[in-house]
Amino acid sequence: MTAPVLEVSGLRVAFAHPRGLVRAVDDVSFTLAPGERFGLAGESGSGKSTLALSILRMIKPPGRIEGGEVRFLGKPVAALDEEGIRQLRLAGIALVPQGSMNSLNPVLRIGAQIADAFADHGLRLGRREADERITALLAEVGLPTSVARMYPHELSGGMKQRACIAIAICLRPKVIIADEPTSALDVVVQRQVMATLARVQQDLGAAVILVGHDIGLMAQFVDRLGVMYAGRLVEVAPIGDIIARPRHPYTRALIAALPSLERRGALTGIPGLAPSLLDLPEGCAFHPRCALATARCRGERPAVRQIGGAAVACHLA
Amino acid sequence: MSALIEAVALEKRYPGGLGREGTLALAGLSLAIDADRPQIIAVVGESGSGKTTLARLLLGLAEPSSGEVLYRGVDLRRLGRGERLAFRRDVQAVFQDPYGVYNPFYRVDHVLWTPIRRFRLARSRAAARELIDAALRAVGLRPEEILGRFPHQLSGGQRQRVMVARALLLRPKLIVADEPVSMVDASLRATILGSLRQLRDEHGISVLYITHDLATAYQVSDAILVLYRAHVVEAGAIEPVVSAPQHPYTQLLISAIPRAEAARSWLADEEETRRPQHAPDGAGCCFAERCKLAMPACLAAPPGLYRTEPGRVVACVQYRDRPTLPAGALGETLSLEFDGGTAARAAVQGE
């Protein structure tokens, strides 16, 4: 088996809040193989975006990485100095943050924004060479060369998102973390952008962490899926297994919450509300919303167990 | 009998600046929403298709370039004071962007208290607070976690649910909901959309559900209008349109939905839809440049709205042997009528 490109073990992130400590990421472990597509799914507030940010040590106060370790190509990220982590970002692990298409600089042409990324990472390129690389990058994400001379407002949402992917891959990273890259796009454009991401990822041989809540998108894109609930990974398994046989009741509920195109009126939400991280229930955090909950679920927090190819944190799995 | 809201040959053109051609945002759309028969009508299309323009016109927030919007038979631009107040109460809006609607200097409570005061919904503060709590709970929020906070302290999903709660407070006849769940999780989406259905069934409120998400539209709606670049390309009862789409654009929309199945053909199928196949020149069918089936006739002239079966119209030349909806002076007139909320029948209204 090849060495993982990324290893996350026992990662804990907490935010200081006037009413106590909010554990947004609680004891999360997973590995990412080179070229693998890994999905992180869960409701808003489940900690999936925080987890993505903490891999790059991008948690800002009052947030703090409390424990655990992230290793990139075998080396702990925590050991890097400021310059080292700056180089890791973009060149090693690129993040396409949530709503990134709205974070393009509105007064800078797309080409200049890509050139910025080169310059910022110490690449001294001549004008000709920079132009050539920008053209190649735009072609890679399926945008015409003319986009380099355009401002963000001249682009459609899908084109902006592709421009963001172009920036993300400009230093050929080993890992691309994409946080809900298509949540603001309609389905036809979403599929175009995801196909672009898949192609780029294959050309680069990079691994992808796709963060999102659309299980349909996960089913069609990722190889393996991690399901987060209240800051913890409650199930990790190959996507085919999860779709065919979800083991955690929360995973089942997430899949059932997806609107079906075959049966009308089959739309079922997940009963109850996601718990407040300030006031997590005793035992399994999902037990108040779980139809199968037993006394044990109410009292004892389930540890992650290996069942077949899956890792599941449920007493009943 | 006059409809609660009726759009008659509604057209909106935004002027171009500095010698640029204007943009046609909506081309001659007609639609009637009946107060007596609550229904959920989905308006589906990609960004730029004219969905939001339709919402703004129906709400009286934008003026049509031609055609008119009638509230109980009266043009919105000619409503009297009392009629206008009644219109503002009967027709509520939930917008796409849950950021822009809040004044960042006020606590979120402000958007809930304002309609209560403006429309005198409660006799006492306690009664008002009860109304607010119930409305918040109905959309899956905990009042104690929402009230007293500032907009920036809430997530986009929470902010949006507060807006749905605000609309609920007024017990309107029609809610125009423009992408109400596009920023909300799949799990909560079901909850909110379920409450839309509840509004229709228990409170007799109609909903114009504007969305790019055909899957949720299918789950909650009775009827659907598919828009593409300002034009209605397909309309009718939800079940036949989604289970057997007839317009190539509707077919594309449905095939582009990622499904939670083991079969993974979604990305592979993308290839063929990427490149425009015909240069757009504005003369023919609005979808011709992206259509796999496009033929010379598609580029020559825009198709009519053909009635392919009862309760179903499609704007595609494939169906040109079917009866055409007679065009009114300014475009096609389409009215969706419903029997018992499920069986649908499209009736033609002559101009």
C-alpha cells in the first residue's frame, strides 16, 4: 500500500465562547491516499469546514487546535514554521474555500490574480513565461485565454469557480481541499465544474477532499466518504458501501433527506435539530434524534469501530 | 372570479448602457395564481433565466416593460392605499440572499417585530412573542438561540429560516419564495420544504417556489414552469414533466442532478453537454445553441408553445404538429389550472 499523502489523527479544534468551549472538531482521524477523492459530509455546524481549515492550520482565535496531528507526506504540519506553512498552502495543499468565487479581487484581472499566486510563492517568471503558464492553467480548467484579461464581474458563476480552481492548482498541489465548491451554482454548471475538478485532479495526480452536504454529489464524485456529526467522524467507508449499506443511523438519515426524483412525497428531514456544540448530549451526540437509541446510547459515547471496510461510531452498527 | 395574482403577457427588458443592447429578462409570460385553490408552483431554471425577475415583477418590486401584473384584477401600478396594504400582507416574499435583507445594526428580532407592529398582528408583547416563537419553531429554529442576536452571528441557513418565519407570521395567501433553501442543508431543506407543503395543506397558502433545484421542486410542487433565457420552455403538472421531460433543456436539467446511487455515470455524461453547438444569433429557439437535437428550423424562428398533452406545454419544434397556444398581442398566454391540487390541466386564455 502506498504511503498516505495526508494523515489526520486525533485532531481536536475548539473555539472559546463566553458560555464555554465549543469543540468544533473532536478527535477526528482519517488518511488520504495519493490521488484519492475523499468526501466530508454533514450538516452545517458539524465541523466539516473547520476540519478542512485546521488541516492547513488556518484556525483563527478564538479557535485553537487543541490536540492531534496532521501529517503531510509523513511530516507533521505542526512542526512547520510560518514560512514553511505558507509554502505548504497552495504548493502542497490547496484550499478552494467556501464561497471562493466571491473572494476574487474585483479590481484585478484574472490573469493578474493567478500571477499573484506565482509571485507570492517566490516564482520569478518572465512576462512571456507567466502568460504561457496562465494560458495553460486556464485551458486546464476549460476557460479560454481571453479570461486572463477579464475582471471577475465579467464572468459567470461557473467561470469564476473555474478561475478559483485554476488559482488553486497553479503550483501543482498534492492535495486539493474544495469546500462546497458548487453550492451556489445550478446543476448543469455544477456538473461542468465538478468534471473540471475531476480532470484537473487526474492530470495532477492530486488527492481531493470534497466538503459538502449533498450526498448525491458525493455519491457521484468521491471514492470514500466521511460523515461528520457534532464535530466527530461517525462513519468512514468507501462510497459504494455507504450508498448501498449505510451503517450509522445518521448516515441513513442524511441519505433519506436527499430529495428523490423517483418517488414524490418521499422527502424526509432528519427529526429534531443538530445539537448545540455548547451543550452536547451525553453519550452519543446523535441519540436525541435517533429512532433506534437505547439506554447505552444515552449514557456511553460510542468509540469508532472497524466493521468490514467501514469505520463506524455507533453502538448498534 | 378573479385570480389572486395574475401575470398577463409579462415582459421585462433591462436597458443596455452605452450603446449595448438591452437584456431580455422575461419574454411574455402569463400565469394565474388562484386564492381558492392553494398550490405550489415551481419556477425552475438556471441563473439568468429570468426566475428572479418574475418574482420581482409579481411582488411589484419591478415594473414590467410590457404586460401587467394584476392583484385581484387590479394592475399593481394602480392599487389604492388600502388595496396596496392588503397586497403587501397577502403576498409575502422570501428572497435568495439572506445577507442583504438584514440591517446589520439591528438585532434579528427587528425583522420579526416590524410586521407585527405594521400589521397589528398581536395585542400584547407577550402575544407577539408567542407568535414569533411559534414561527421560529415552525422553521426548525430555537427562539432562545436566535432572538437577541445580530445578523452576522447567525449562519446563512439560520438567517434564511428567520425570513421564512417572518413570512409565516403574516399568514399570507401567497408566498413568493426565491431560492429559499439554496443556502440550507439537505436535511433542513426537507424540513423547510415540508413546512411549505404544510402551508398549502393546512393554511391554504399558495407558494411560488423559485429554484434551480429540480429535485426539491419535484418533491413539493403541484406544477412547474421551466424557464430558459427569459422563455418558458416547458410547463405543466409536476409529475409528467419530471418523470418524462419533453423539452431538451428540461431533460438536461434532470440528467445533471447527481444521484445517490452506486451507478456513477454523472461525470462521464457531462462531456457531451459542454460546448455550444450552434452560434447564438437571437433569431431562433433560445436553447438552440446548446441543444443536441437542434436543426435548421430551430435557428430560423422561435418555436411556439405547443400543447403536447392536457396540462402540458413545450416550446420545441419537435412538437410543432401539436396545437399551438394562441399568442396574445404580446406573447403566449398560459394559465395553469388545477383540479384537487394534483391533476393539472392547462387552459388557454385568449387575449
